[in-house]
Amino acid sequence: MKKISVKISGNHYEYNSGTSLEEISRNFGNSPIGTIVLGTVNSELKDLTYKVEEDAEISFLDLTTTNGQKAYKRSLSFLFIKATNDIFEEARVELCHTLSRGQYCKIINYPAINEQFVAKIKARMHELVQQDIPFVKEKLPLEYAIKLFQEETNRQEKITLFKNINKRNISLYSLDDYKDYFHGFLVPSTGYLRLFDLVLEDQGVVILCPRKDNPNKLTQHVPQPKLLKIFRETKEWAMVMGVNYVGELNQIIANKEYPELIRTVEALHENKIIKIADAIVSNPSKGRIILIAGPSSSGKTSFSKRLAIQLKVNGFKPVSISLDDYFVSREMTPLDENGQYDFESIYALDLELFNYHLKKLLEGKAVDLPSFNFKLGKREYNGNRLKIDANQPLIIEGIHGLNSLLTSSIPEDQKFKIYICPLTQPNLDYHNRISITDARLIRRIVRDNQFRGHDAQSTIKMWNSVRRGEERYIFPYQEKADAMFNSTLMYELAVLKKYVVPLLEKIGKTEEGYIEATRLLKFIRYFQDIEEEVDIPPTSILKEFIGGSRIV
């Protein structure tokens, strides 16, 4: 038997050629199984069933990693689909979106989901976990895979997706007799999926997974009715426009019908902004301070400027205040767990001064606005004096907008809070949803390169830190918003593709960020390109990222 040398954490080990990553992982913490869920071989992401044939450098990924979390959630979704199909053979499960850090699912053709039905699915899932059934992966010719879904499951949205994939072969997974396609890797077997829960929510089911920061505990389910309402509205609009899935979008692009789609989507955005402006105008006392919050690359800047325009149409003269000018001096900035400055903490802002200024402004008095010198790390005053009238609402944009600590001195009935985020995209198919985090990361990679001189590697390296800040300071406050705006443009990834692909391709195999770049490249290539941008209006949120905006 041929021997190979495997390097793990700087040490060399000898194994038989053809040993699987799962077998090797048992010597490195994968006991009980499930502690480790994925591996990398020479900087390439692999599932644990991968057999190492030659000398290689290996690392393992657990549930504290982003890719480990994705593999677990993906596998758990397949387990849920299989269990639901076992209970109700005609079930058609749709994985919709993230809700309360869990996976929200709909069972489309089941008349009335109740607690008893959910309990049956959960019990069946536990049975399958106890049986430790392998997820079997097989690579098939693309034509055969299309035929398989045509004959056995009549899954048109998968078939349409496959027809636009530039591949000869495609990998399908089997769980017992149930075959399905998943974009991304699964864990080796159902025995890995011991920790989960199901929660009934609005005639759907939320699948709860282990926490990233503590994989021995489940994420906590918190009802989010406002967010769910936006998801529902967006789904209804997608159905009206016939773009529920990427395959349908690709068909519109192939038929050169996308200009009308772009115009319709942009009109929908404008209509939503007008309605939010109308809500502010109808209650001007509540709109004295307009707080706009959202995660990175959500389009906050474009949204706030477009909202200001609509308020001006109604006779208001909005004034914007930058939170960046209220940072405390550098030496007073709080530190994170790694001893680094935590500029995203709310306590990195001079809350006392900010609230004092807001109160004075609402009383009709003038204040001297500060300007923060980022090079010196100190606040300066450059003669910028501000006084506002009753018809001049203050627009304040920033990640802490929904946190009551930011504006603690102002009564709630004088604040109008808006949460903005790209909340949905057309899914790949019923069982493969598009991560909104990935969509935002692609937006940011393009914008950082266009306007900040950063390469893709730099943006990817800082992304985990950005995400930690969002989890702490933005997402817990979503439901406090008076209005939510879904900044998704369902055509945007087809436009962003030509910008982001060359940037991702520049990251070499030995460089940090290569695995993430490879994963994003595989994902973005599901989309047909929209080369022509003439139909994208200069006020579009997308222009904030690709350039050419007339309002930013």
C-alpha cells in the first residue's frame, strides 16, 4: 500500500494513500463525530469523504467556522427535506430565508402546518440521525441529471438552473432513496446532525442550528414579525415578476428581456421609498429625527439621499448629521476581545455630546458640529454651526440607528427608525437559497475596489470582523424599526458578476482568502451576465457599488 505524507498544523504524519479526511480527522478532535465537519487539502475546500491520494497539507474546519456552519446547515436542511417527505410523500419543501438565525422553510402543498405535524418531522429527523445514514455523493453527466429530475421529481426550477450551468458533470447527493442537488458540501452522514430543533412560525418551520460562537448550544429563536412581513411581500413581488429562481432570471437575460425587469424593480424601490416618506410626512412630530440603520453594503447612503429627495418633494428640508464626526478620541476608544480598537462599538461614539446636540437642535438652538480628524484620531471644530426649523428633520445614518442608547435623550415619539438591508435574492432552486451575506460581500468587494483602492483579498480578510459587529450592534435591533426597506435588486448579481469575477480570480492559491474567493466564484457563475447597464438609472442603489451614481 502506497504511503503518503500529510502535513497538519506544521507536523507531518504518514497515512495510506486513499485515506479519507474523515478517517484522518478522528486523530484530530473529531470525536464524537461532528466536532469537525469539513477539511481543506492544499487550500481547496473538501468534504470529509474526500480521499487523499498524494502528499498534501490538510486543515480541518469545525462549527466555529463560516464554512463549517454552512455545511452543517445545508446537511440539516437535506435531513429536514427527507424527513418531511417520509411523513408526507407529496411534500414540497422550499428553503426560503434566514429568520432569527435559523433557516425558515415552507411546505408549499401541505394545507395547514401545526405543532403535531412539526413534531412528527422532528421525531423522524432524530430517527434518521440515530441510523447514521451516509450522504452519498455521485458525479453524473449533466444531461443525465436533468433527465433524472424530469422523470422522477419534475423539478422544473432545477432543470432550468442546470441548463445554464457551464459544466459537463454535476454532483448529486442521496439520502437513502432521496436524491437532490446542493450547492456546496455536506457532512458525511446523518449522525453528524445531533443538535437541532424545529419551531413553528407563521405556517412555516424554522430550523435551529448550533451557534457559531458556542456549537454545543442552539441558536435562540426570537419571533421577527416585521422581518417576516418584508420577506412575504418580496416573495409575492417575485412571483408577479416571474423571477423566483436564478434559472428564471437567466432565461430573462438570455431572451434580452432584462431592461423591463430592471425598470420594474427600480420602480418598486422608488415606490417603497415614497411610502416611507409619506409615513414620515403624515406624522411630522415623529419624524423630527430619522434614524437609518443597516449592515455593511446595504445601500444606506443611496437610500438616505433618495429619502431626502422625497421629503423635499413634500416641503421638508432634511439635514444630515454624520455619526463619524462623534467618535471619541482614539485613546478613549473601547477595545475588543483581541485588544484592538472596536470602532463599531456604540461606546466608540461620544453619546453624551451627540445627545446634547440633538436635544439643543430640537429646541431650535444652534450647535457647533464637530468634525473628526481620522488621521489624528481627534475631534476638531471648523466653524460648522447648525440650527434647524420645524420643517427640517434630521437624518442620521449609521449602524447604531436602531439602538435606543444612541438617542436616549430624545423621546421615542420624535424618532422614526428605518432598517435597510438586501434581505432576499431569487434562490438557486427550492433547496438552495442564496446567502444574503454573500450578496453583500460581493457588493462590498466591488465597491471597495471601485472607490477605496482595496483588492478582493483585503475585503475578504476584514469581512469576519465586519460580520461580528453586525451580529452585535445591528441585527438584535431590527424589529425596533418603524419601517423596513429591502434594498435587494433581483437583477444585481447578474450585473456585479463581470466586476467581481476578475477581482476574485486574482487571489492566488497560497494567499489568505483563496478558499472564500473560490466559493464565491462557484456561486456567482450560476448567473448569466448583464453586460449592458444603460437601463440602470443613475439613482439606483446598485450605482453606489459599481459607480455612476448621481446621488452619492
